[in-house]
Amino acid sequence: MSTATGFVGLGLMGEPMARNLVRAGFPLTVYNRTRDKSAQLEADGASVGASLREVGERSEVVVLMVSDDAAVADVLFGADGVVSGLAEGGVIVDMSTTSTEAMEETGRRLGEHGIALVDAPVFGSTEPAATGELWAVVGAEPGDLERVRPTLEAMCGRIFALGPVGAGSSMKVAGNLIVTGMLTLLAESLSMGERRGLDRAQMLEVVAAIDFASPLYTAKGTQVIDGDFAPRFPLKHALKDSRLAAAAGRSLGLQLRTVDGVVRDFEAAAEAGHRAQLES
Ligand code: NA7
């Protein structure tokens, strides 16, 4: 665990993921655009980079966990971005959820600098991020994946190698199509049952016992019963991810009618007053 490592993006997911790298003994330099989010990790033993360039200069491997395509481009290729500091032979591990097209373009641009890209978005929200049990879906050259396997293992319980750069993002977008659809259907089902006079907890007990039971329904159902609506998969990202799936479907000539409906539901949620989650 002696690889000098950088970590950019200390949001809901990134902060606990970076903490697991510190715990595993990686010499870690962290950076977040909003600087005060670095304070707790500094107390836990990470160094704080003065700039993205400095994170690059101090690292052999840099992990990204930022919002979207635009954020990844800013962080890597913006003025004084990570690429301005990272030496040839370095590796970027992008764990953000982005479009396949943007991930492939990032790989091409990094290649021009002699820097490798490991496309490694993750499934699992804040709890598995804290316990180091995320599921990584990876697109990378096999040798590049092996170089960063210990880094990924410090944050993830399972690592799925799926093909070249772009394959990880393709799996992530396809998987989140399922998750966002499941969550939307659970909400509609509970609403319908309650209108009919059923009890939420009893409904969830039935769902958990029969052949469409799911750990996702159990976890989210418990939070619904407890009235615990703290953001773990914020609306802004759920909307972004369902739009990524809808756009991928269009570009591939597929009619994904269910995901189009999910996009409209999340847009309606934003209009109904949950917009703050889009802007945080
Ligand atoms: P959060 O909690 O919304 O965190 C997003 C992070 O991305 C946060 O550190 C942001 O910095 C950072 N960010 C966003 N835009 C930029 C730009 N332009 N430049 C630099 N940094 C930026 O998201 P999660 O942790 O829940 O999720 C992260 C990813 O995993 C996302 O792709 C999800 O879909 C899955 P800030 O603190 O706002 O300054």
C-alpha cells in the first residue's frame, strides 16, 4: 500500500471511500473544490493538496469521484488540472458515473499524455462506501487494472472486469437503469397499497418474503418506514443517471419506454419541490 495516491471529490460517496484508502495505509493526498470538506480526512491522516495540479504532482494514481462528465473534464484538463501535474506513466481511476462516450474520450485524451485510465464506477450507496463493500464495474487494459487492484480492493467488496475503457460506464448506466426503475416502482406500489388501506410495514414484509424480494427493497423499505429520507443517492444523480440511460438508448436505436417514464418521474420530483437536491 505504498503507492502515492490522490483522491479528488469528497462528496457523499468520495469522503468515506477516501477514508478507506487512509485506513488501508495508502499515502493519500485529497482535494475537494469546496475546501472545508477536506478537514475531517486531514484529521484522519490524509494530506490536503493545495491545488489539483499538486495532487497530480504528488501521486502515481489519482482516483476521481466527482459528479458528472463536465466535472471529470474540469478536474483533469482544466487550467492547473490533475493532468498538468501527473507524470507520464500515471493512472487515473475514474469512479464517477459518466456517459460511456465521455469515458472513452477521457481515455483517448489521457493516452496523449502517456497516462492510463481505469473506468471504474461503483454500485452501492453511502453505507457500502463506508464499509469498503462497493461493487466496482471496470473497463480497463488488464495490466492497468492490476496496477490499481489494491486501490480498488480498499474500497470495494467485488471488482468485475468487463472489457476496455467504456465497459465499466456502460455497465453502470445499464445497471442504474434497473435501480432507478425499481425504486420508482416501489414508491408507486407503496402509494397504491396505502390508498387501499394497507400498512406499509406489512406490505414490505410481504415483498421481502416472495420471489421478487430484493436487498434494495429491504434497505429502502426500512428507511421509508423509519421516515429516514437523508439523501444517499441524491435526486440530482438519479435524474442524471436516468437521463444517461435514456440518451444511451436513443443513440443505440433502442426504445426504452420505461426509462423515459422514470426520467419524467424524477423531473416531476424536482418540480414538486425537491429541487434543492439538484443544486447541492
Ligand atoms: P456528491 O455528494 O454530489 O459529490 C460530488 C463531488 O463532485 C463533490 O466533491 C463536488 O465538489 C465535486 N464536483 C462537482 N463538480 C465539480 C467540478 N466542476 N470541479 C470539481 N469538483 C466538482 O456526489 P456523490 O458523492 O453522491 O456521487 C459521486 C459520483 O458517484 C456521481 O457520479 C454519482 O452519480 C455516483 P463540491 O463539494 O461541490 O465542491
